[in-house]
Amino acid sequence: MQHLHFPAGVSFYSLKVSHDGKHIRLRRILQPERGTLVVAFDHGLVLGSIPGTENATRQISRFIEGKADALLLNLGMFGQLAKTSTAENLPALIARLDWTTAMGTASQLPPDAFRSCLVAQPEEALRAGADAVITFLVIGSGDAEFERSEIERVAGVSRECERLGLPLIVESVARGPAVQNARDPYWLKLHTRIAAELGADLIKTEYSGDPQTMRAVVEACAIPILVLGGSRTGSDEAICELVRSIMQSGAAGVFFGRNVFQAENIPALMQRVHLELRSSKPMLRNCT
């Protein structure tokens, strides 16, 4: 009989436990019977103090009141949760692990000056109470060395998350001189597939603009996709219309930041978004 050989310190049991850990934590984030609402509140690391982020403690309490399924925070902001929540009402927590010049105000740099780095490790996030972690994956810069480092960073985080049983979300985007339209289905299919191949459990990415082309992106990817909102869309009704459009594509839900934290009445808007998400059946495939 042929026996399986594992690296030192690794056993079939430990691999199974880490897989089970991922599954349990993913169930705290993804909602199989409806779309998922994640509130992104990690903008301060790349954009600084923008409207809606000034009073973090107050805003986080509003996200909790609005019943976010999960919150995305930089690891340094996890301490704010102790001031605003109890274990009973706390949503799932996602920790941002990295920083990049390809996003935010620094994105005006020439592509050959794009740089990314880790600002926290998966194990630190796990100790802080995170249910999942997230990293960027930037494709399209035309800088081979930068893209090599992107692949290497995400792959390394993926392997460590696998060891820890910690779900990995990859925020994949296209940025650079060759990228005329970052929401073109060509780019969306390319980088979401790369993220899946690197071991992501979920993907956060941009919306193509219509359900038909976005459905092709969702169907080409082996793992669930959550769609980001970007800049504030406009009225609450416009945001709800965006949610309806996104969910028609088969996406697993939305990752909304400015569309939520810049709203006049955050809990009321979140309630309306939840109503839209409840009317949709997401396409959930291969969730560990």
C-alpha cells in the first residue's frame, strides 16, 4: 500500500482541522440563502481621513446596528471594536494585511513605481480575532517585477492561511497603462482567475457595469465573488439599484464602503440593502 508523506509537523489530521477551520469561519461571512453585505472600512490606510471615516468608533457602531454580515478593517482598528460591541452582536471580522501604491491617492504614480507590502501577518490577524484576511492583487501594470512580487506575496499569504485554517479574500484589480478600462470583462476574468488559482477562498473585485457581462466573470471563476462599490454611487435608491444589478449576475454579495459610511442614515440604508440581498440567491461554489 502506498502511504502519503507529509512535511515535518504536518499530518492528515492537522490538514483536516485547518480545512474545517476555514469552513467554519467562511460560514460566519457568507450567507448561502441570500447575498452577503460586507462593510469595508479600511480606506484610511490608502486614502487617509476621508468623509465618513472621521469618528471610527461611532461609525463602527452604526455598521453593527445595520447588521453587517462582516466588517473589513485594518488590523490597527480592531481595538475600536472593544469600545462599540459585545460578543453577541459582533459581525464577522476581516483584516486587511497589505498596502499598495496602486490604489488610492498614490495610484497617480507611474506604473513602474507601483509597490505593495504586507503590514500584518495572517497569524497576527487570527490572534486579534479575525475570521478572514484580505490582500490586494494588482495586475496590468506592465512591470514584470512588480507583478512577480504581487504573485509571490499573495501565494505566500495563501499558504500560511491554509496552515492556519484562515479564509483568504483576494481583492483583485487591474491597474496600469495597458488597462484602458479596469472593469472590462477581459481584465476581470484574468485577475479573478489568477486569484482563485493562488488559493483565494473569496474574491472582492469591481463590477463590469451590467449583469450579463458580470455573470460571465462569475461563471469563469471557481470561487464566490463579492463586488465592491467604489466611490459613492449617489442616492440610496441608486445604491439599491446597483445591488439589484450586481446580484442578477450571480455574485455572492457586495463589499460596500463609501456607499455605506457616507450615507446620511447608515442603518436605514443597510436595511434597504439587506432587503435587496434577501431577494437574491447567490452563486456559491467551492466554498472550501
